[in-house]
Amino acid sequence: MTGKRTPERVFGRFLELAIATADIAASVQFYERLGFTQLITNDAWPHRYGVVTDGRLHIGLHEWELPSPAITYVLPGLAEARPRLAAAEFKPEFERFGEEDLHRLRLRDPGGTSVMLLEARTFSPGATTAQRDSACGYFQHLGLPQRDFAPARDFWERGGFVALPELEQPYVHLPLTSDGLDLGFHRPRLLDVPVLVFECDDPVAQRAQLSARSVTVADELPRGLDAADATVIEAPEGTLLWCLRTGL
């Protein structure tokens, strides 16, 4: 590695966390029960597609097979940006730049997480993006399993993220911050899949609220988490959501 710092927003502006689902209706209904709101999408994708938000996190639900989840950004002039991405040592595993296609390319971080860059937006932010908490609480970050924090940190820092000191609580993780989406690296032995991490004041009261909304919580928690301090929810498409007590 050259060690050179790349410009901020080298990936562009964060758009959504793209998630594949076999049943978009079931996934949309699930997130709506949690308090998320649908946004208006355009016809950029040929498959069924919807976006839900709590005003802080945007989840793109794709009834289509794609590496999931894919952290998705909008980078206008994407074709012209390819030399800059190459200079920053980003090597796409997939590219599509046909005249009739939505220009896009896909990267992979060292842990296998997909990063998708698009030429243009695929939904309108609308007036519903005002900050509000869902029944999950306040969205904190996307947790990513990483066997080796060092190369993953290098990848994301080249993409414009800033790594912070490693934290022991509420679980061992390395936080990385940006102006669009924050990340947290955790060890695969804790959980071997990505997870959406939220913060709430009272997990016990929260579980009662979730039950009233017909949302089932998981019986088992990741190692080191206690039921008094955490709740785990699984979406119909398999996405995990952790709700952790504020201040842990």
C-alpha cells in the first residue's frame, strides 16, 4: 500500500444498504411495523425494489439476487471516476456501463462485504427523512464481521472513513465513522454476519412494544450480551437487528 490519503467521499454519497429479499412485500411490512416509512423509488432497476427509512438509515429492498448486504453509494460521473478508484487501489469485481444500463460497479472489502457504486440515485429522499427513532431505537452503525481488522480498516479509510479507537463495550468492536454511514468491525466468533446496531433506553420495555407490533424477538443473543441489555430481531429476509441499551 502507498499510504496516501484519498479524498473524502471517494465512494460518493451514501445512498442505501441494499438487501436482497425473496419476498419484498413481507420485508416492507416488517420494517413498517418497526416504524420505518417507504420512500418513492424510480424505475432504474428492472426488478421489484422498495426503500424504507427511519430518517437515519435507508434500506433498499431488492427482489433480486445480489451480494447482500451491499453498502451502496451514488457517485456521479462514475465512468470517469474509474481511474481515480484504480489509483486508490480499488479493483472492481463487477462493472456495468452499457448505454441502456444504470452505470454501476461493485467492490469487496477484505471481509467480503459488497460496496456498490451507482451513477445516479434510485429513490427520492422525500420529506419523510426527518430524524425519528423506530421501535428499534436510534440507529448507530452497521456491524461487519472482520477476521483481521487491519486490512479492513485500510480499505475503508482509503474510502474516506475515519477509524476510532477500539471499544470493549457493549461488545468488542472497532468503530469507523463517515458523514453517511458508520461501521463497526467485530470478530466472526461473536457473529459471522453483518448486523444493524441500534440503541434504546430500555430493552425490556422495548420487547413489550415489539410484541404489541407483532414483531418476534430472538431467543438467543450473541456471546457476552444479556437479555436485560439487548434485543435481537431477525427480518424476513434474514437481516439481523441488535437493539442495545443506551450507555453500554
